[in-house]
Amino acid sequence: MRRILSATLLATALWTGAAAADAAKATIDPKTPESAVLIPVQLLRGNDFKGFFDAMPAEDQAKAKAEWAAGQAKKGNDAKGMAEANEFLAKLLAPDATAKLMAEAEPKLKEMNPQELSQGLQMVGMIMAMSQMQQPKDGKKPDPAAQAVMAALSGILNDASQWVLTAGLEDPAKCKKAIERLVAGAKALNVTDVKELQALPLDQFLARLSPLVKELKAAAAVYDVQLDAFLDSVKAKSGAAKDGKTPLDVSFTAFGKSYSLPVQVVQKDGHWVLAPDATNPLKSLMPQAPGMGPGGPEGMAMPLPTDGAEQEPAQEPKKKAEPAKAR
């Protein structure tokens, strides 16, 4: 459940789903390379997860449905995780949910130190910035796409370090308002436990997410996190195609500053989708719509559509056999 909440909070913003889908179709030409990024962004802007799903190539839709069904068929693979998720959902659905959750939160709010949080974010941002200056050990030139990702993340972390100083994360009044929105979002799912949510057909699960996301957006706004403004700021401009791939310059605004990332897109089944390159920044940075992915309902994560080519998983280094100990 917490995976759903966190992924959705980062991925979407407040609006009406049908209006967003119509707006996406009306203003973005699906035949252009830019549509690979802009159509999903607009659909997410409207919390239209069903529209997001429908915009995927048929092959990716079929794969997502199969993964969802496979996840539903698994029983008891993560008993501890299910128990924790159900406990958390039960707290949100309780009649006195806000009061109980505030009672749990208040001691932690008193211990919270925004200055320490800020320093921690600055340190991570500094480490990322320093890593950009290091030359690859194999002697190859640094990958521009990877460098762009690191530069963007470093800048965003530094900006976030200033945000935590003024966001009021330790403010009980703000915490209560955010909890009230979170509770409303959980109730909007209209389920009694996580198993009931997982048992839903995929299209119904996606439909349940819209009112949940509306409340999560309101919770984020309590701390001045304007997710709709972020998604509205996303722009894309295509360049000349090369080797079957078209480059996009994807720009966006975060914490009042502009950033850009280089992205590669390709055509698949009449759709423009992200290229499967392991270094494609949006493969890891673009928001994920909860609901689909490896393991279906258990994974509860669906990446933006790619051209479907599977990346070979990294192989773990083989351990050397230890010599037999003398007896």
C-alpha cells in the first residue's frame, strides 16, 4: 500500500482524468516523437491511469495484463509485506484514523531537524556533483546522458535542501492536514484490505487511483509541493533521427529552476516510445504509474512504455571457491 501511495504521489497531479485525456489528444500529435513523453505526462497530469494504459502499444498492454494476472495468482509470497500493508491501510480506514496517526506522528515531529535533513541532501548532491568529474575506469568518454541525469539530480537535491528548511515538515498543523488528505485518499479506494485491491481487474484498479491521487496531491500541496505545476512544465523538442532513434531534449522545472535531459525515442506499433537503452534517463527518472510491472499487483509499478526490448540483467560476480580448510 505504501508503495502505491509514494509512487502515485511522485507521479501525478490534481485534475479531472477525462478532461486531461481529451486535452492530450487535442494538443499533442501522436505521430510526433515528442508524444512519447508529452502524452503520458498529460495523462498523468489528469490522473488518467486508464488513458495512460490505453496510450501504450498493444504489446505492452498485453504484457502488463499478463503480469497483473500472474501477480494475482501468487499466494502468500510476501506474507510479511502483506501484513504490514494491511496494517497501514487499516489505520487509514479507521473511524479515528487522523487522531491515531497524529498521536504516532507527534513524537517524531518533535525529533525532526530540518537543518540536519538539509545538510544530508546537500551532502548527497555534492557527492553526485563530484562523481561527474571522475573519468570512467575503462578509459571511455563519460556518457553524456548519464552525466545529464547526475547533474539534474544533484541540482534538484540541492534545491530540495533549501525547501526542507521552509516547508514546515515538523509542523503538527501541517501534518494533520496532510494526514486528513491521506485518509480521504485511502477511503476513496473503496476497499477494506489490500487483498481486495489486488483482486480487482486491472482496469478497475486503474480507475480507483484517480480519486486517491487527487487527495495525495492535496497532501503534497500542504508542504508547497505543486505536482501539477511540475508536470505542466515538462516540454520536449526533437532533433534529427540517427540509427533508428530520435533524440529529444526534455526540459522541466523543479523548485523554481529549469533542468533538461537528453532522451532517445523510437517507433513501435505506430506509437512513439522510449528507446530501451540502459542509459535512457527517463527509464529511471520518469514518474511511474502504480499498478503494473514485474509481479503485477505485488510489484505495483508500471514504467513508461519502451520498445519492449529486454535489457540483459547485470550478472553478479562469481565468488571464488574458498580453499578447503585443513583439519
